[in-house]
Amino acid sequence: MDKPTFKMAFKGGVISILITLVGIVPYRYAEGNTDITPYIINGNTASTITYPYMGILIINRLSEPSNSVESFCGGTLVNEQYVLTAAHCLYTNTPSEFKNLEVVFNVDNIQNDIFNRTNTYAATEIYYPKAFKPNDNFQNDIALIKLASPVLETVVSSRNFVNLAPDESYRVDNQKFSVIGYGKTGPDDDSSDTLQAVQVEYAQPEQCNGIFVGGAISDTQICVTGEVVNDLQSGVCGGDSGGPLLYENNGTLYQAGIVSFGPKQCGDSTVAIQSVYTEIYDYSDWLAGVFNGTTKPQYDVTKLEAPDTNSNNSSSGGSVGWGWGGLLMLLAIFRKPPVQSIKKRQQ
């Protein structure tokens, strides 16, 4: 079989947080502060050998006329059957789409790896805190996807699940983090064909408060800054939502946060903060409740009706009905031959 090829086109625009879940309608919290948009800038090519727990969330439409998959967020494998991501990646007015929700692992090059069914796992349950709402600077922006079957050792070894931060010892000046993702490499660029990584630095909460239109950042969120290179502040950009904020301690990488949002124009060197993350340690009890079965899922995928493939549930021409344009999400449509193209837009 010929390898799929694709072309990219990004539909930009000046938009703030999108919170309406029927169609795509911009919502602005207040004037005078920095609008929010969820995106890796000034990064280097990385490998899933280094980050084997990294996955891409997709909607599988290979059995539909479009013959495509749609990628939109990142996530990390925390154990053999659960993927950690951002709640805003899964907050939707069309939950029937979860029937086609899957996670793909070992994606080093999207053109080569996105259609590898051996590394692809379907979702069976969706979890995020009931308190999550797409407002107030996206508090409680954390989610878990339970996979329909355990990830095989040959795909991701149990030795290579992501390590979650055991404490908040990283909350110190000059603490370095790494962020990884497949998102845009600049405000006017397409998303990357390969996994990218870049270093960022911890910012104290007082540096972050008052910058974004939703108000103060809570103690369950982490702010970071990035080095300015070529007039762009290094860090995340569109398509990186749900990915990990990582730090090293005694030679081991730990995940401290989940990509949530940043300035409307990613990499804006005039904004003091590059991006904001959900702090995982603060949700240890919630995570334990999901893992031990005491927390009920928001959606049981097995009980959802199949999506209507003949309807158009969003403005993206039959793509995911997620109503976001202000977060660090991108919708990427990958079509297999004979239609071999990819379209991207900010989600």
C-alpha cells in the first residue's frame, strides 16, 4: 500500500475562548486582558522512544465516506488502560462522536504512523470532574479516557507508563520543564509532522494573575514562561492541548501538568506567561476514584448511539463537534488514499 501523503491548511482568525458547544461561537470574558488560546514553538524533534507514553487523540472515520481520521489533542498513558488528557478536549455537545474516539501511540511521524491500527485503541469510558466548565480560566481541566482493552506490552511497556508527580516540589524559581506535542510550531504555521519537545520554566502565581481574561489563576494550575527565540516565546501552541508538562528528578521524568491554555497568539513575546497547565497532583484523589471504580464516568461509550454520519454537527464540515477555538487544540483531518490530504483549523 502506498504511504498516505497530505497537505495542510490552517484557518486562523482573531478569536478568544470558545465556550458555546453548538457550532462555533466566540465568547469574550472581559476587555483589557490577554485572550486565551490553548498550542510547541522553538522545539526540537523528539521520539516516542524517549516519551513512549505519548498518544494522539483521534476520531476514526475510516469506515465513512471521508475515509479519514481526525486528530485534535494529546494525552499520556498512565497505566495499561487509562489515558490522561485535558477536559476541554472531551467537552462536547455531540457525545455520540465518542463511539469513534481512539488513541494512537508510537507516532513519530504522522504521515507514517497515524493509520497504524496495531497501535490504536478505542475509548470505552470518558471521565472529567463534574466541576469542569469552559469558563473561569478553565479550572479542573483534567480528564481520563478508559480504553476498551489494555495496551499491549509490545506497544507500550508497563515499565514506560508516565510517572505522575508525587508532590509539588517543582514549584520553585528556575525550575525547568519539558513540554511535548504535535501542535503548531508558530502562530502562523501548520502543526508538526513529528513529535516536538521544548524547555520552559516555572513562573510564580503572582506573575500569572491578571494576565488572562478569565481572572486569577488558581492553586490547581501551573504557569510557565519560555525563552524568546526569533521573537517567539518558546512553549506550546495549537494542537498541544492535553499533552504533558514534564520535569526531571534524580534522573526520572515526572508529569506535573496537562496543557490547558495560553495567550491567543501562541509565542507572543509581549505576554509574560507562555502557557497554563492543570496541576495533576491536586487531583490525586479524583484520579484514585476513577481507578478504583468509585467515580462514575461522564460517558459510557458502549451506551451511546452511533453518530449520524450524514449530519453536519459542526462548522468544520462533519468534523468533531467540539466547540473550541480559543484553546490549544487543532483539528487535523488525515485521509487515506485515494483522497490523501489533511486540513487543519484551530479548534
